[in-house]
Amino acid sequence: MNSEIVAIDDWNVPHKKSDGVRNRKDYLERLLKTERNMKDDAEPLVSWGFHHYFHGELTRQDLDLISKDRPILIIHRSFHEFIMNSRALSLFNITEDDLNHLSKEEKKFASLEEGHFSERGLIAVMPKVMKYLAAPQRLITGLQITENYFQENGITLIANPGSMYNPSIQKVKNYVFGDEDTPFKSLFIPSALYMLEHTDISNLLKTTEDHLSWGEGKVGFLPKHIKLFTDGAMYSQNMVLRDGYLDGHQGAWLMENDIFREAFKLYWDAGYQIHVHQNGDSGLDRLLDVLDENMKRNPREDHRTTVVHFGYSAFDQIDRMKKLGVIVSANPYYVSVLSDLYSREGVGYERSQQMVRLGDVDRAKIILSLHSDMPMAPASPLVLMHAAINRINYAHEVAGPNQRISALTALKGVTLNSAYVLGIENDYGSISPGKYANLTVLSDNPLSIDPLKIDKINVEATIVEGRPFK
């Protein structure tokens, strides 16, 4: 929220409006104009929203042409990649020493020469960059903007599966979001991926449990919940696919197979609900294989293992998901912004038209919810509903008409089923006696309005645990 937004899609946030740009010329011109308009010559330019499939490849050398004196940090649309100019590398003191511990495979995702770091390569340099991005006052300002943004979109409760292992950052989140006047409650789930950068797997369970004391006020951590990761980012085309990519490149695993299996077993035996980041069908195969092994070894009822994002999948995996008791938390916005381009570049038409196959999930009677993974999608339940119901992409076409879902299913996806995914459906998610009075007042009924107008419905007010907010 403190970044200069130059993205492929339009963004309307409380302090600014940014129109999307989808070609290299317009992207570089916007970036150059932004740099020229900055008043403080020493202030770093931090911009989020870059997408190489729309904007072309971007390197340290490209950014040096915009400015050799001002540090420039470009955050990829996925937030799984950073690109920096020479001055930024110097400012953050990023050197080859930061990459020495990476494996040969991991070093493919870190290039000091090009100033480009992604996936495991990014995690290696992330702590140094975060000292600037998460400086207390900068973080406070960004979180305050975010708080207003959530309220404007009618949100009464948020959850963050995969929070960073950083108590200092969490204290700032508590300071802003934990306040009594915050118009929503926040629930966090730890990330095993981040924790493993600071501890070994033998201490992972204790480190996870330590998080339960990190929340304050309206901020808390869900007990017995954990986030694991299979493959890489959807926006970066780093998901791992059964049939690979049209251009021959490979995706990336975020957790090595043996580490993923060991961590899954650890949390499974401890009775945790496991939320797993997955974007490619091979990533889903890995998840289902490991779940199957653990169900046979140590059967559990109502385990609610959750597929998070659910980018690419294969039809044969749906029946297996049903039999194994998997539930889904999907990002339907992928279809809106990526299905057209990915049909033509990288993945191919048939697979990309069927991305985020919610229609098949719904017909199989698998519980599904919708999430934004903000900023991967606007944090607007109405925008998510619109994307899942209509599946209209940048070509103004319906991508995979058979994967559309009804307005009622989409509404459940941002209310009752979202609460179910978090294990809090007895207290939240529907208007029922005994539940917290969390309500969102809308200008129109999303179940009866023209489905193409759902994202145009206005949020009039919210009520959080019986307290009205406007």
C-alpha cells in the first residue's frame, strides 16, 4: 500500500487510483514518470505490479537506465520476485555472500548480475529488504491504508494463512489491527516455509506453537493451523505442471519434497489443519500423494486439509480430492487477469480455460471458499464473486463456461465456507442465533442482481460483532 502501483489491472485504494498498463512501453513510461515526479532525490522508488508476460523482461540494467542514483525496487505482481537496480542492491547490501548457502537448483532463481531474485532466491535476500519495507512508520502507514481499504470493501474478518516469521512486524500489525476501533478481526496462520529459514524441522512444532502468544487485541493466531507450500507463483508461471510449459521452462518447488513430506507428517500427527499453497497440477499431485500416505498411516476424521489458490488442476484429481476429504480455498481472480494471456503464452488454451475449475469442485460437492490473497486480487468479496460467477477475462470472453459457479455458491464462498476453512463456522459465516453479529450492508442483492453487475454493488456499512461502522 506504500508502493507505487503500476500493475496490469486497475487499483482503487483509499489514497490513490492506478490504471492498469499491459505492455512494456506504457509500463516503462509510467515508471520513468513516477521517478521524475518524486521530490526527494534520495527516496527509494518502490513499485508493485510488474508482470513480465505483459511488460517484458526487466533487469538491473533496465532500471539503471531509469536512475543510477535513486534506489529502485520492483516487486513483481506475484510478490514472489524482486528486481533491483544497482543503487538498491547497494542500499540493501545484497552480495554474493547472501546466496552462497543456496543449492545449485535454488541459485537459478537468484541473479546478482540482473538484480533479479525469485522464489527460494528471494527468500535468501528478503530479510535485508524487509528492514526497509517493514520499517515501523512505513509499515504503520501502509497498514492504516489497508485497514480503510478492507472496510470500504465490506470485510468484517480477515485471515492471513502464511504469515511471516517476524515478531517485530507482528507487533506493528497488532498496533494497527489490534486496536478496539479496527472495523474487523484478524486471524493469522504461521508459515512453515518462513519458519524453516530460522529453525530446523525438529523445532518446527514448538516454534509454531510460540505464535499463539503473538497476537494482541483484535489480532490472534488460529491454534492448530499451519501453512505449507508445494510449487511456485501463478503470476510468475512458476507453478509446476504435469505437461510442462509451451516454451520449455520449468516451474519451481517452494519446499523440497523430503522437507514437505516430513513437515506434513509432523503437523498431521499433531492434529493440525494443514493449508497448502498450490498452483500447478503437479503441485496438487504432490499434496494428494502425501495426504493419501498419511491417511493410510494415521487416519483422521474432519482433517479439512485445504488446497490454497487451486490454480491449475486436472479433472482426474477432483474425484481423488473428494475421496481424501480435501477442501478448497481458491483465487478466482486468476481467471479474470491471466486466462487469456496464459492460453496463448506459456501454458496453452485448453489448460488455461479450465484454470481454477470451481464448477467441477462444486459438482463434486467439495466445500469451496474464495480468497483474494491480496494483493494477488483486490480484497473485495464482491470482486471475487464476480470473477467466480462470470469468468470473464481480458479478451472479454468467458473462460471455461463449465467452471462457472452460481451466485449462491459464490456468496457461501466468501462467508460461511470461508469460516469453515478456518474452523470458525460455529461463530461466523452466517446470520444465525448464537453467532457474532458480523454483517455487511449492500446497495443491491448479489443473489438477484444481474451477475455482470455484482462487482458494481456498493458497500453501505458494516456491523462487526454488533457494532456499526460506516
